[in-house]
Amino acid sequence: MIRKAALLTLLTALLASPAGMAGTAVAAPPPGRVAAAAPADPLSVSEITPEVVRVATSPITVAGTVSGTPGSFVRVAVRYSRGRPFASRAEMAAYLSEQGYGTTNWSTRIQATPLDQSGKLPFQFTVTPAELGMPRPGVYPFEIELTDAGTGQRLGVERTFLTYAPKGEQIPKVKLAVALPIVDRPHRADDATFMDDDLSASLTSGRLASLLQTAQDTGDGVTWFVDPALLDDVRVLSSGPRNVRGTRKDADPAAGQWLNGLRSALTDKTVLATPYADPDMAALVHHGLDKQAAASVQRGAALASELLGREIHGTTAWPPNGKIDRDAVDELAMSGVTSVLLSGDALPPRATAQNTGQNTGQNAPQNGQPVPPPAQTTPDGAATLDTVADNPLTALLADPTLSEVLGGNMSAPGAAMLARQRFLAETAMIAFEQQTGPSGQTGPTGGTGQGDTAKAATRTVIATPESHLWTPDPAFVSSLLQAASSAPWLRMTSLDSIKPGRAGVPRADLTYTERDRQAELSRSYLATVRKLERKADAVATVTEEHTDVFHTAILRLSSASWRGDGKRALSFAGQVQKAIDERIDDVSVLDTPRAVAGSNGQVPVSVANNLDKDIQIKIRVTSASKSRLAIDAPAGVYLTPTTRILAGRSQLVNVPVIVRNEGGDASIAVQLLTDGDEKYGSAVRVVVRATGYTGIALVIVGAAVVIMLAAVVMRVLRRRSRKAFPFDGSGDEEGPPGDRQGAVPAERTQSP
């Protein structure tokens, strides 16, 4: 107890005295104690306040918690660079990765203490900007390190930034646009079938619930991208009973609440529609599905407007991973898209002597010492992208670093606070870049005058999550946007207000690597989608009133969310094919065997329409056994004109045929065609039993006819002979008939 009290007294003294922090001797661990291995997260920084330092005399508080083996001695140190802010964002990146950044002006403050019996102990430092040596506005490095007091082994380190923006200083303004997606993978295959019940769970306590909370907590400075396919799935889920892979389930009232909550949260906010089901545009164009790509753009805007109850535009596309190539850009432009949201490294600045460090007259050696090239500045977030369309597209380029911070994982303790610190520091550095003087120093004193400050208002940066399927931390996103809104150098703006500046940075062409192509939906999978699309088109056009029964189902199969999830995608495609085939089978050819006698004749073919709509169809018949049975039509193909078949009725057509050789069993192939001559289903084979007449059969028939004619002639002759020689009983042929004696008159009989 005495020892514990003494340690607590020592800790209290260290925390209370800045002077004590500057050089306290580190107590050695007790004899025989071996330094224990550090836990997974031994250092957690929970507080750095204020996030932006505005007053030189205001205290800066740094606090957190260290953890490890109970009773072990550790040392917590903070290091900072006196008088030297960062000169560029490249230096900031090098500092975080410990690659290439160094300074000789590090100052260190230390706390040394044993951990308590729980193995955890909080720490806290309080300093002022003057004590840290911040002479001018800028972004300064700040490091917290945890080491084992006995061995000096580093147990953990956190590198972060302190942004110093004194009140009254003229700092160039930077416009910040934040775009957030409300996108999910499809849950329905055909319109009537849910392939899983995951959507309900996500809406109530999962990712989609977090998205709704984020939309409710953020202000109107955010631009929201909404996938109409997700809203459509939620509407179906809430509107009535649904089929989940053969199981009928009731409507989900929580889905209706989520959809209503989203409508309310997005009221008066900037909302843009993704193409329907957020498709893999590049893959569709690369594999000949251009029509489907254009249809997804048109369908997306129309459905989003319907479901959200106000006009939603779909003129801004956001491809997966922010990458796209020229072919896909041209297709988007032809489909009515006017801007495309890309990652900044998809359209990089063009390399010049200035930003590559090549030696020019400006950077020539002076007094034998090379002069470092000017730091590369962050280019504006908008550029012009030429296409085959009449008007170019606007390329909206998200800053990769800001996007990584915004969409990062915030589950670790202190991660949200450190991410917020970095986001503010990165955007501040973009503002300070515009004040960089010839010496490479930053701050108002290095600027070129008020004109530069005025120009800074046109600089725009964009931040987006890297993945459309991100899982937000609502509290982090809300706090980040609040901090950004209050930063003196930032001004929030909507994405649709961004236009390319007149003096934009020259950029190279679009970068789309082999790795990007490998990430697309596969060729074999899209071949399946193309096959289903043709069958779906046939289903749509066979009815008298064209109905796109499977149009949206095909679009859902093209979702970019299927990247890397081929097994699930093929399962969805299999269900769509099953539904299409069942629909096709509702218009059928009766395959009952038929018979035809003689050398020619007609074979009846019957088509039944079991749909609830009238259809317009053609019937094409060819012979599958030409040696026995031929179609009596030009080129051996019998084709009906477009025929109307009423709903629930059948249609009979007679096909002229010619029986060849000895006839026998043959078959004909009956193929139904749409009015546009597209195949409707597979060809049906109908067996025909054909009977022909051979030469021997003709001889036999001819002989029978001769015998019959001979019998007729004999009968005629016999009757005539009876009239010429009547019976008289005596054989006397003289005298008139009336005088003949003994003659017996013939009995008259009646023929039957």
C-alpha cells in the first residue's frame, strides 16, 4: 500500500508540473522484472484540444491512455518541431510513414510512471503554442511515443499534426465539397424474388441504418449520391408480401420507416442519382453492353425522382473506385452525363520541369549549392475532359488523401480524433500552399500579397469515401463536417456548383491500368448477362404493348457491387434466367405428333398464349428431316406474317409439306419469332408421320382399277345379252312373240 501510494504521488507530481515533464529521471524496473511484451494497442490518444490553435497563449491539451503489464514502468513522450512547420503535403506524408522527413529541432517532454494494477493508466500534457515554438501559421508535426522504461523499446507511437491559424491572419480560402454515397448491393434477382433477407437487418441495425443516421446528422453542405435500385428494393420490401427464395414473407414496416426517414433527411439537400444499380460502366462498355449502360443512366434519374418525390438529376456519374477509361467516358457523355466524379490520381497533373525537380534556370545552383524545387501544390478539384460528344465533361477529382481519411475505419480508440486532426491539417496545408514563397516557407509572410489571398477562394478540393459500399461512423462524419465548417480556411460547397477554373493545372490523360481492368466484372459473367438481355428483350417485345418485364433485373446483374463476388452474382443470374424461361414458356408450341397422307398435304401447328396480354408473333417452320419431308415454301422455310394471338387463346396455322421417298416418321422445327424477328424461346420439334405412294403401289392400284373396269364391262354385256335372247321353253324362234307357247314371263324383282 505504501509503495502504491508513493507511485501515485509521483504520477500526480509529474502530471501537474511541465518542468517535471521536461527531464524526470526514469525509474528502473524492480530487480528481476522482465519487460513484458506490449499489447496490441498499448497507446491510445483520446484528446488533442483545441483541434485548431487560434491563440498563442491558449493551452493545448493532449491526453490518452497507455496499457500493458500491471506494475510495469513505461515512458510517455511528446515530440514537436520548434519553429518549423511543414512546407508541403508531401512532407506530411513522409512524416507519417517515417520515410524521408526529418528535423533537427525536435523537443521532447516526458512522463515516466508505472502502470496500475489494471495495466492501464491515463496520461495528459498541457502546453501552449509559444512553448511548442510556433512562430507563424502552419501545420506542425506532433508525436506521442510510448516506450518501455527499462529497455527503451518502443511500444507504440502516434504521429499527428497541430494546425496553427492565429486570429487576424489572412489565410486563403479553400472550397470543400464532400460527396457521400447511399448505395447497396442488389437484393432482388427478378423483380418478384429476393435472394436473401439481409436488407431488413441492414435497415434496422446495420450499414444502411448508419447511413440514414449520417444523413440525418449532417447539414446541407454534403452532396448525396443515391442508388435508385436500393430505394426500389426498400419500397418493395415495405409495400407487401415478398418472395424470399420460395418463402413468402410479410411486408417489413421498418423498411417503410427507413425510406420515409431518408426522404425527410434529404429534404433541401443536394441529391444526385447514380445510374440504376450503380453499374460497372467500364465493364459494360468493354464487353459490348453499351445499350445497357445508357439505359441505367436514364432509368436511375427517373426512378430516383419518383421515389424521393422531387426532381433528381443523374447527370453526374461516379464510377467504382473513381477510375474509368476513355471508352466509358465517351459512352457516359453520349448518354447525357455532364460530369464524372473520379479519384484525383485518375487524371494526374502533367509532369513538368517544376514538379519533377528538373534543373532549370529558376532552380540553377547558387554559390555551388543546389536550390530545391518549389513544393508541388495541390491542383484544383475540377478539370475539363474532352469526349466524342459535342460538349466536354467536367472531371470532378476527389483528393485521394482526404478520401482515405473520410472513409477510414474508426473502430479503434482515438482513431476518429486523429483522423479529424489529419483532415484539418491536410486542408490547412492546401490553403498555406498558396502562401509559399521562394524560400519554400509557408505562412502569410511568405505570400505575394492580397492578390494571392483573393485567388485562393477559387481553389476547390473534394472528399469522398473510397468505396461506394462504405460503412460510416455517424458520429465521426458529423464531427468531421462540423470541424470543417468552423475551420477559418474552409468553405463548404455542393458538388454541382464546382466548375473548372480558367487557369487549371495541365493534366495528363486518364489513367486506367491493367489492374483496373482485372477488377472489372469478368468477360464470362457479362456474356451470361448479354444472353439474358437478349431473352429479356424478346419477352418485352412479344406482347402487343411492349412491357420491360425484366429490364431492371438485367440492370441489377450489372452492378459494380458484384466485383469480387462472382458466386453470388451467378446465383442471381440463375434466378433471373429461371424467371425469364418461365415467362417464355407461357407462349408455347403444342408438340403433339401430326400425320399427313399422300405425297403432299398440310401439317397443322398450334401456338398457345397463356399470358395475360395479347401477343404479336411470327411462326417459322423448317424441316428437320428433309430426306423424308420438305416444307412447300421458298427455300424450304415457311414463315407466317405477324400474327396476333389473344390472351389465353391458341392459334392454328397449316404448314404445306411434300412427302419424299417412302415417307415415314419425320420432324419439323417450329421457331417463334418476335415482330422484330428475334427468337422467342427455343425451337420446338413436332413429329410428323408421313405416308407416300411408291411405284409398286401405283401398279397395284392400277391393276385393281383395270380389274374393276373389266368387271363393270362384263356386267354390262351380260345384261344386254339377256334382253336379246329371252327363254321360251321350246327353242322355236319363229312367229311373233305373242304366239309362243309355253313361255314363262320373267318375274320382276326389285333391286335393293
